[in-house]
Amino acid sequence: MKRTLLAASLFALSSALVTAPALAAKPAKEAKESSGAVASVNGKAISSKLADAIAAGQAAQGRPDSAELRNQIRDELIQREIVTQTAAAAGIDKEPLVQAQVELARQNVLISAYLGDYARKHPISDEAIKKEYENIKAQRGDKEYKARHILVKDEAVAKGIIEKLKKGERFDDLAKQSEDPGSKDKGGDLGWSEPGNYVPPFANALTKLEKNKFTETPVKSDFGWHVILLDDTRKLDMPPLDDVKGQIGQMLMQQQVAKHMQDLRAKAKVK
């Protein structure tokens, strides 16, 4: 459960960092705001600031401000106000669940704006991005491996498969008894991958194999017992820094924001 919630939180962080720039405060010289009301519905004015907020969100997605956009926004706000007034007249705004959802929406807006402001005030440096690039490069190594495996639950069964391989039986045929549904019908083929994408026991055994050789003792992992065959290796080229700079920067920002949130939690008085 905790891992699921953490993953959801990190996804929310990622989304917030993308959308937050439209919500956070901007320098006065860049702000494009109108004043007054864009329309009124049943005597209630619709603030132009609502239109500005929607326009800012559209701008963040690459759509420039224009008279056409403003007309569309005005129509949208009028329709929203009509439905909102109708819902309020029916007492829907007083329902506990609706009030809770409104509060959550308010929190989401504040969180997105705060994270956008935090990201601008604490940018990731080029030095940090380059350092992380070198770390990733070192962890990936310089080879990719094309592997096959047969996964079984029992060590004795794995040993039996190894003995059959030594006697000349085909790996493809023996792979049909594998517990891995994704590879059993493909001769155990796992395709090309970096060792770091596998669990450590599997990766350690794989990188020690010679081409066209299989493990002569079963390899234990949390999934069961593996018999591994190395089909081939090839050179692994790391993309140029400029090609992945944006991705690495976003990843580091997500990590930085997650750490900041942990610090805020540690300082808060929670009962």
C-alpha cells in the first residue's frame, strides 16, 4: 500500500511540475491580465481573472492568447456559471461529499502553484545534470545482453533442465515449461536489455556467461529458479547529454521536490 501511494504521489508531482507554471505567479512585466468582468449571469458578474487563469493554462500548452480564444473562454465561463448556479439552487453545493471534493480541488490548485514557484526558485544546475548523466552512464555499463531464460519454482526441476541441455536438448523446447508467460512461447527470449533492468542475481549470472552458453547451476531470485542462456551481446551507446538533458533535469527536479515534501512533513506537527 505504501509503495502504491508513493508512486501516486510522485506521479502527481510530475504532473504538477508540468502544469504549475501556468498557476504560479509571474513577473509583472510578463503578466497579461484584464480587469472587471467578462459577462454576468442572472446578475452575477464573472470575473475576468477566471478568464486570465484559463488563458494562462492554454498558453502553457502552447496556445497563444487571442480574441478567438478569449471568446471561447467567455462562452465556457458563462456555461460554467449557469450550471453552477443551477447546482447551488438545488442545494448540491451543501452536500458533504461535494464540499470535500471542492476542498480537494482547492488544495490541488495551491499545491500546483506552490510547486511551480518552488521549481523556479530552486532550478537544477547544469553541473547537477551532467553529474547525474555520468552516474547513469557508469551504472548502465557499455554492453547490452540478449538473453533467454527458463523460470521454474523448484530447484530440482531447474537442475533437471540443465542436465537435459547438457545432453543436447533444445532450449526453445524446454522453455515451454517456464513459469514466465511472457517468454515461454518465444523460446524464453527476453530480448535486448541492460543488466541493470534485471534483478541482481539474474544480472550477475548473465554478465558472467559467454555467448551461446547457459548457466550450469540454477540461479535463485524472488521469482523462482532460472536457467539462463546468453544469445549475444552488443555495444551500448549512451545518448548524448544534450538529447537527455531535459529528461534528467525533470527527474532530478522530481527527486528534489519529493525531498522538500519530506522535509515539510518532518517539520509539521502531525497527530
